[in-house]
Amino acid sequence: MLRSMFSAISGLRAHQTKMDVTGNNIANVNTVGYKSQQTVFEDTLSQVLRTGGAPAAERGGTNPAQVGLGVKLAGITTNWTQGATQNTGRSTDFMIEGDGFFVVESGGQQLYTRSGSFSFDAAGNLATNSGALLQGWSVDPATGVVNPNGPVGNLTIPYGQVTEPKGTGGAAPIIGGKVEGNLFAGATAPNGSTPGTKVETSITMYDDLGNEIPVTYTFEKTANANEWSLQITRPGPGTPPTTVPLLPATTVTFDGAGKLSAVGGTAGASTVPFTPPAGSGWTGPVTVDLSGMTQYGSASSATATEQNGYGAGTLQSFSLGNDGTVTGIFSNGERKTLGQLALASFDNPSGLEKAGSSTYRVGNNSGLAMVGQPGVAGRGVLSAGALEMSNVDLAEEFTGLIVAQRGFQANSRVITSSDEILQDLVNLKR
């Protein structure tokens, strides 16, 4: 009788643990990045009442007679399937699509989490709601690139950071400006005091201090067939306004098919350089690309489409790429890489130990953290403005509650039945 009571007691304990795990799952049904857990039972040692015997010539074999001594918890497994996506629209909410963990640091200890809800602290660091700092690689200020092979550190988004201006320019093959479009093939050539047809287009360029400089491209039809004259000017001082030539009149020639054939008398050329005036605060030189120019019978549409300078700007927002690259968006329209998020993967994520606040630490059976770029070596990709929700299935958990409750009740009945039999045995003395 005592064996059955102790076996039933082990059943009560095991099913109580199952209730604990199920209750924790239900409690975390809305926890971001939570992974549900399940209990696995196994029987304990068995007492051998009679050993088995091998068959002999005169008799058959016999099976062993064994009585089990109860049940024990074999383990608590984690379900690592992907949780549902919840779109939040917050730029600091990140979701991992696939395997991997965000790397965070708290109290000098490196931890790992699937919860991608981050916020800025006073120092501009991205941190979890419990204060753990998100880890990644910052951009090298000297090269402007990220080194994902280096050690990870706190990922900082320096809001209000001022980016230096860049003057428009660059010697070929660097293109400082670009003009594209068509020049009307039937344009009027100059006739005596009557000038030829003119086509103008303007764009804002920048000097080395980021000051805006309006620049005008003027194409004028010459007396020669398929030839235009190009001048580049900027406004000058004085009233009425004057102009400062940046490029003297330079010929632009097209072939009979309307394609650009020469610039400045050089066959096959498609660019023209100019140097800003000395002392203007704009060093240059500026190479202008005319390869997109044509001369067809349609209306003129020449347009200055590009220039590579910009003024000073401040960081206003950022975006996150699937590979974890954080790109800053500045007030001057420039976009620059600020850093990259790191993800960690493990050979056995079920071996991780929970460290609280939805984080994990490396366990004895998890393997080492393999930290690297998202989307590489089996690590998942990232999505901004969304969170991974809990993967708890309420229907399954409520079913588990019923199973645990019935198992607990059945084991309690074994104890009461054993007690009644013992009572009957004691009553034999009367």
C-alpha cells in the first residue's frame, strides 16, 4: 500500500509542475517574444518482484515482474516556432523573422532576447524596457562603414547629430552634376542680331561650407548644324543682378541620329568640367555629365537632374534594413549608415537559461553564442515597426489544464483508495 501512495504522491508533484508551466504560458499569452513551454514526464525506477528467465529445453521463459515507483519530470521543453506579427509603426520596434536573438547587455553581462521592443535612453542608446542596452556595430567615423567582424557595443542613434556639408564637385570620373533631356532639333539658329533658340535649366549646388549656390545651364543653338553652345553661370553681386560665368561657351555636338557625339570639340566626350572662381569658398572642380542629352524633333526638355553636394544637416529619423543596417535620415535629405544590429544564434537554443525580463543567458548545453549579421549563417532577417508576439496557443493550454487537473485528481484518488485499504487492514484486529 505504501508503494502506491508514494507513486501517487510523485504523480501529484509532476502534475502540479505541469499546472505551473501551463499557468505560466497562459500568463504570458501577450508577452512580446515569449516562447511557450511544455512538460515531459518519465517513469522512475521500478522494483523487481521477480526476475525473468530464459527459455530452457524443459520449460519456457518467464518475464520479469516489476512494480513502478512513480513518475518524475523528464524535462521542460521550449517551443521555438515563430510568433504572430503585430505591426506597431514604432521605428524602435524590431522583429526577427527566423532564428536568432537580439544581443543586449545588462550589468556587464551579455544576454539574449526575442523581444524587440526598444526605446531611447538619455544617452541616445537603444535599450529594452528593463534597461538592457541593445548591441551592434557603430559606423567607423574614419571610413563611414560598419565592421561586422569587430566586437559589438552599445548601439547609439545620435539624434541631433550634425553632418558636415559637402561642396558640389569632384574630378572625373566623379560626377558633380548631371543634365539630361532633349534639345529641339528644329531650333532657330542665330540670324544677325537675332540670337539662337535658348534652353535654360537650373539647380542648387553647394560650396564647401554648405551655402546654396543657384547654378544655371544655358544651351543656345549655334549657326552650325547639330551644334549648341553651353554656358554655366551663377548669380553675381550688384543691383540689378549680375551673373558670374562658371564655364565659358562650350560646344555640344550631336550626330545625325540625335545622339551626343562631342563636347568642347572632343569627339566621344560626354562630360564637361568647370572650376569655381578662386576665393569663392567653393574649391571644385565640378564635372558635369551630359551623356543623357539628345537632339530629336520633340520639344526641348533639358533638365539639371543631379548634383552631389549638400548643406549641413541634423539627424531627424532612421530606418532599419532587413540586414540590421541602421540608416540615418538627415534634414538635408542625406541618408547615412549609422550602424548595424547584431544577432546571436545557438546550436541548441533550448539549452539557454532564462534570466528574467524576457532574456536568456548562455547555458551549459546551449553552445556558444555565434554573433553576426542578420540574414547570414542561418540567422533571421529583421523587420522594423513590428513585434513578434507570444506563440502560446490558448486552446492547447486550456486542454493542458484539463489534462493536468484530471491527472492530479486521479493520483489523489489513488492515495484515498490506498488509505481505505490500510484502514480495512487495521480493522482486521477488531
